[in-house]
Amino acid sequence: MDYPPKQSEEVVKIARGDDALSVLLHTEFRNKFINELIEIEYFLRERINEMESDHALASYLFQSAPSVVQLTGIDGLREMMAIVIQIRQQFESAALKALFYMKNSPKYIENLYKKLNHLKTLSEKAMKKSEELELKRSDLFKKLSDIGPQIHEQIQQTKQIQRRVSFVCLFCF
């Protein structure tokens, strides 16, 4: 049987499922969550520095830290900090930010639509240009194959003319 909380007890509600998702999609709560992650990260960083330095004043300052943090060694704190950093980086990733912008800003979607249409147009132009250049390339190869025999014929004629000139020069001198 659940008893109602006493007046001195604080009721803590935890968002689960769709409620949790909607909380993280809400810009204010998401930003607050990211700020909390940053605070935790720097708190853990300071705790690690304090444990490495063995400074008495720093130890005194961290006596109010949660017992989980006080009882954890440097390696455990580093693992915690790595997890916090990883979660924060995932929330700050460009792809996730784009999704949040899409959800919260119709203007962002409109601008994205315009950019994608522009890229589509550029892509179509590039494909058309590529096809034109491919046609030119095949046309040039055809002309080159047609010119090949002509060049060979011109070389043969030039050699004949050179022989005649050398023959005539022999008689002239």
C-alpha cells in the first residue's frame, strides 16, 4: 500500500517513456540537461585533480560531495567523466541538433528545403555537364581515330618529298 508522502518529504517525479522523450525535445530542458552534464564533467575533473594533488584544502572542499564520488578512486572517476563526456557529445552532435531544430523551427525546415533543392539543382546541372563532356570526349576519340590514318598518310607523303628533295639536291651539287 502506497502512503502519501509526508510534508517533509520531497516528491521526486521521474519522466519515463514518451514523457522523458518530450522533456529532452523541449529546448529549455535539453539545454538545462546539457548544462548539468557540463557541471558534472567539471566537478569530476576537479575531484580528479584534488585526488591527484593530495591538497588538504581541496579535500575539505569535496567533503560535501556525494558518497559515491568520495568513495570512488581516480580510475572510477575518470570512467564516470568519460561517460558524462560521451553523453554530452551525443547530445551536442550536429545530427541531433539538426533534429531538434527541425522539430522546433518550421523556418529551419524551410531553409533546409531550399538548400536541398539548390543542391539538387546543382547536382542535376553537374550530371548534365558530365553527360555533355562524355559526348565531347567520345566525339574527340572518334575524330582522333579518324585523324590517325591521315597523320600516317601525311608522314608517308613527307618522307617521299624528303627523298625527292635529297635526290634533286644530289644532282644540283
